[in-house]
Amino acid sequence: MSEIEEGRVGGFTVQIDRLICVGFGDCIEVDPTPFQFDDEGIATFRKELDGVDREALVEACRLCPVDALTVLDPDGEQLVP
Ligand code: SF4
């Protein structure tokens, strides 16, 4: 089962599996530009996704301890996890 939220961030496609996310907050700590907590303490996208640094984004997603974040580059190649 999954509850995928998908966003276009800096030309990349980023998916948050909100059923896997346990709200540790590592992604938000490393790169708060695209991510925030919702009212339930689960990661979600911010409304405004402009100005995201790609390297910081990929690093933030790599650090998710439960692999709740997937990143695809503009060619559809999976960079994370
Ligand atoms: S690092 Fe992973 S588990 Fe932690 S808030 Fe972000 S998506 Fe959720």
C-alpha cells in the first residue's frame, strides 16, 4: 500500500510515500525549501517549489532513513533511493 505525493522540483520528479514516512524530519532539516510537515507530522511539499537547489534536494532525499523519498532526473532515471 502507498500514498504517493508527487512534485516537480527543479526539473526533477520527487515522490513522497506518505505511508512510509515516519516524520523523522531529516529531509526537512537538510533542505527545507521543498519539504514541510503537515498537521500529522508527515512530510509534504511546500506550495512554492521554485528556487530549490538540486544538490541539496538529492542529498536530503538520500538521507531519508526509511527510503520514503524517490527522485527521478529529467530523463526519468531514478537517482534516489
Ligand atoms: S526524512 Fe523521510 S521519514 Fe523523515 S520526514 Fe523526510 S520523508 Fe519522512
